Amino acid sequence: MLEVPTVPSPSVTPQPPAEAVAPLMRGLDVLRSLTAAESGDGTLALADLARTTGLARSTVDRICATLAHLGFVRLDGRDASLAPPLMTVANACLDALRVPGVLGPLADELADELDESVSLAVPDGDGIRFVHQVLRRRALSISFRVGDALPGGGCAPGLVFRDGLSLAVDDQLVERGLVAVAVPVRGPDGSVVCAVSVVSHTSRHAAGELAGAVRGPLETCVRKMEAELNQAPLLDESQRGSGQSPATEDEAPATIQSLARGLRVLTAFDGAHPTLTLTEIAEATGLARATARRALITYEHLGYVTHEDRAFRLTPRVLTLGCAPLSRTTLPRIAAPHLAALSKRLGESVGLSVPDGNRVRCTARVTPRRVMSVDIGVGSRLPAKDTAAGLLLRGDGESAVADGPEAGLRSVAVPVRDRAGRVVSALDVTAHQGRGDDDAWTEALRDTAALIAADLHVTSRFVSVPVH
Ligand code: PHB
């Protein structure tokens, strides 16, 4: 994987103000460390987390227990990993920024037209942060993720912001072979809202020639984007809170309340409420004004929130809280812990499948260890007509039952739907006949499909999540 240079932070960190909430600061530190984990997948051993944050192991354990209770982190033996519901925090930021939601579809069109990667970036401190990515030419995958940052002088969008250029070229600044052209997109008041980049490879375009080759479509795209920003379509209220609401912090005695409460402040913002006053934040979160105020002081100190007069707003730095690793996931990865829990609950083999011609292909499977067990591996392709998953994916029912794929086997399947309600995968249990009750299985499958879908929906709000 490409090494991602980070935006340099000031070498001297100023002392936090007296009113800053220390447990909230520590919790954010843990989330940032998981986000920056070398593996790139948001997982660290608890011991490593103690090392990277400089916190005592007992403190790390307590913070992780609180974050796990909120659904933001998953604890698995000695490891902690970022969990999809944390994406509600990044979504609040992406929604409030409005750039990815309003301009993302136009960036997608440009990528289609040019058959090149296209990204949208906003200024963040001295650097830039990506808020939308459309990847093309996967063989050469340059993989900045939504939420990743680059230094201002080291990439095309950074030069657009730093030097006020109307067109900037990155001739292999970031990586050998990588060339990019970026142009500014201006809001109705003339200020630069974001930069659109077209990213290619020297095998396709030399840097000097890329600008000429893409200029026409890029300029047309920017005009459309600026027109879109001019119309300023604020999202309507019906779109509010389409993420999951995390568990309330008061349920578990061991939770660090000030951390749980402080995190609620971030998700008060959205596309319809990109700025909020203290009173509005207290109202939206149900927090006491004094609690909300101290959380805001903490966030401002850390650069996650700014204010102008009485209007507070999130900064793109909020995307350092989980966005990049969580945005690069797949449906089988999202489903894995839910499949494990279901397999344990039923004591049987459970899995996900997608259509593949007149077959179904298994994309994830968890099979309990026992003497006689179902042997369907990830990647195996079975005739659609012989499996419940296949029947389900061919029709549009709410459940399907089949005897097969071999004599003596029985399977039951239910759909997993995307945000638009389309069936994207089938969740099944497959076992030897006579071992389970179809109705009980169907109910358990539905419970699990709902959990998988909820995680998929929150993750895929601003990024696309492959179903296999
Ligand atoms: C990108 O990956 O989107 C990218 C990389 C380097 C640039 C601009 C964009 O200079």
C-alpha cells in the first residue's frame, strides 16, 4: 500500500484549556490511533493502542469498553477495531461539508467520461483532505481514501489552495508515475470550496499533456458543480439521522459518560445543519448546555470544530475519526462479525452469496466446527436453482427455502438490501435436513440481515461499498 504522508501537525501542542474534557480527548486519541493503524484496516492490539496513545493499559481498556458500548469499536480478544456505526461521525462531517453529497455525482460522471480517477478535496489546516474518490484503472490503484490527507505543497489540490492557482499539475509529487491535474470549484460567494482532481499515470498521460487532454470535460464539470452550489439545495429534514442512533451511554455502568456525551456533539451536525449554535447543539443532543460547551471547547482546541460568532461548524479533521479505514470495506467484511454471531446462535453454517450467471457465488461463510459439517467455501459457485440463496436472488421474495445443493441438505435464505432497497446479497443457513426449524431459522436470519444492512447503509452513505 502507498505510504500516506500526513499533514504535519504543529510541533508544539498548546496546553488544553482548563475546561477541556480530558476523557473525551483520550477517547479521540484512541479513535485517531485506530484510524492511523499501519494495517490500514482500523485494527490494533490493545497493547499497541496503549503504546501509540501513551495511555495506561487500564485507561485504554476503559475507553475501548465505552466505545464498544456505543458500537463505535469492536473488541475481539486482544484487538480493538473500528466498527461501521462510527461512520455516523464521518457522515455528519461529509454531510455538513455538503461537497461530497452535492458534487460527488458530478465527479462520478467526469470519471466515467474520462475513464480516469477523479477526486474531490477540501482544505484542512496546511494541507488537503479527500472527501470523495472515484477510482478507475484498478490495476494501478492509487489508493487515497475518503478521509486521507496530503500536505498542501505536495499534491495538485494542495497547490490550488495554497497558491490560489486556477489549474495545478502534480507531476509525480506524490508518487512516481502518478500525475494529476486539479482545478478549484467556487461557491456562490467566490471562495474556493473544493478542488476537483483528475488522476492518471505516466503510462497514459505525461503531466504536461494531461491538463490539455482533460481540460474541456474538467471545465464543463466545474461549471456544473458551481451551478449546483449556486442552487444551494439544502437537504431536507427527511434525510436527517439516516444513520443508526448509537446506544445511549447511560445503560452501562462502566462507560465513561463524558466521552460518550462528548461524541454526541459531532453527530448533531448534518447537511441541513452545517452550523449550529450552542443552544441548538444542546437541544439536538439532549445534553446540558455546560456539557455541550465543554465538549465544544475540547473540539475547538483539537481542531475538529471552528466557530464564527455563535455559529459552530465541523472541520474536515473530523474525518480522522475512522473515515478512511471504514470507507474501504466490503459487504463480506461488514458482515463477518454478524455471521460469526449467527453461526454461534444457530450452531450451523451461515453465509452470504451474490448472483453469478445461473449460479450463486458464496462471498462469505462461517461454519461451526463439528464432525459432519457443510463444506461450501468462499468463492464456490452453486446452481441457483438448488439453493435457497439462488432462489431468493432470482425472485424478489422475503425468504426462500430449498433442498440442496446436495441430497440431505436444506437451506433457508433472506435478502440483504442496500440503501435504495435493492437486494444485493442473500444471507443463508445451510445444514443437514431435519436439524432445524425453517421458521426459527428465518427469524434468526432476518435479525442478522437487519444488522448487516444497518452497517452497510451507514457505511455506504457517501462511499461505495463493493458487495463482494
Ligand atoms: C488522488 O488520489 O485523488 C490525488 C492524488 C494526487 C494528487 C491529486 C489527487 O495530486
